[in-house]
Amino acid sequence: MNSSTSVSENGPVLQVGATGHLGGLVLDELLARGKKVRALVRPGSDVSKLPPAVEVVRGDLLEPASLQRAAAGVSAIVTTAIGYSQRKEGDSLRTDQEGNRNLVDAAHEARVPRFVLLSILACDQASEVPHFWAKKETEDYLEKQRVPFVSLRPGAFLDAPPGGYGQMIRQGLERGQVAAMTPHGIRITYIAPNEVAHALARAVDEPRALGQKIDLGSDRPLSGPEYAELLGKLLGRPMQAAPMQGGGRALSEDMMAMFRFFQTGKYVADTRRQAELFGPVPKVEDAARRMLAGLGLLPKA
């Protein structure tokens, strides 16, 4: 790892993905911690909802020259950008593969003191899941390029974000159904996005986190039926676990490979280091309650 101290220690944090759902939560956390933030935003993306204090720079992970300009003089890089979800036209795994390598190269060239990567739980055990493996390859590339880094590996987001996916979850709940990703006896880790955002912002300057790959999760994993039972208790009516559907569109091979990986039982976080660095491990009930409140199905706390 590059152990030299950069003159950019007091510079802004370069945030990649600030206009996304999780990115917005990270931005709020960084600003609450008193950080100056420079947001890398793709040309044409709407920045009207970003706070005035945020410095906006236009660029793209697939355009290396734009990254070199954005990374100049920053104290850290934190990235939540993904392409595999194909939320915007033109998004693809190239962002998660080539784009992340370009960002690592820019960090190396600018001698950025810290690179905080949003990775994925158990990505190093899932070579058959393309977007998981892309995260593992980015971790490897950070090590190869000797860029000081922290890699956070959260479990499945327990969330209902604005838009079609959140609406699909709400409609299922109204029918008494919960999309189950695993059968009885096979558990996976869930976590609320706001908890991930909290850890990402803390990782920017937590000295004990440097050079580590850290699992993030809630206090316990759940099987699909256990997840349905939990939501049912919170809503006060029974919920049935139903097979995961594509929400009106065919699931990609990447997503199907992810669901197959979940069946291995390997998608379970070891949260001991999370607790040491970022505070008490959150309860999965709190994540579920937050999601339901966001859908308007429970009062907000």
C-alpha cells in the first residue's frame, strides 16, 4: 500500500454516486460529519437536489480523463456507483469492471489517501455471479495498485426505494405476500441502506478500518419464511413467503446467478469487526420497520 501522506489530506471527499438512492444517504452522512464534498456526476444527470455546499464535477467512470480531474486534491474517494442494476439507459457491468479500474487508477495517480469502496458480502466466494465478482476484482486491483482502501461488504438491502421496485414490494405486502430469496433453513444477511451509508461515511477517516474488507449486516440473518414472519408481526397480519419475481420483467442471468448463490448459505455476515469500528450492530427489526414506514405502512419513528 502507498503509505505516503498526501498534501490533499484536508481536501474534499470525492463522492461517486451521490445522485443515487444510497448515494444521497451517504452524502447526508458526510455533510453531517462536517466533510467538504465534491460529487462526480455524469453529464446530463440532474443535480438540482444536491445541497448548494456540494461541489459538482461532471465526469464518467468510463472516461479516465474526467476522473483524473475529479480526483485532484481530494482527501478521500467514496463510491457507491454501480452499473449492473441498469437503472439508467446505457448502464452495464462495464461500470463495475472497467469503470472501477479507471477510478482506482485515478486515485493512484492523484495519491489519494483513502479509497472507500461499496463492495458486496461474500463477493470473493461468488465467481459465478458477475456483479459480485466485479467487486472482488476491484478489491484485488486496489491492492495491486497499492491504493490505501477500505472495502465495505454489506448484505442484501432491506429497503423499498422510490420507483417501480418499491411499488412492487408494497403491492406484494398489500396482497399478504413477501418476496422470499431463500427457503426455510437457509438464511441470508439483510441491512438497512442508512446503516450502510453510516459505515461508508465513517470509513472515510476511521484509522482502524484502513486496508480492511469489512462485512456489514444486521444482528441476525433470516430465511425467506422468517423474513415474512417478521414483516407480518410488524404489520399485525400474516404474510406468506412467495418466490422472488422479476417485477414485470425477466430477471437477468446475473440476478438469477445471485439468487442461486443465496441458496448456498454463504451470504451471511460476520459483524464483529463492524461492531468494533462503526458502533452497535443494528437490529433487523429496525431495518424492517424503517422500510415499512417508508412505504407508508407504519408510522415513521
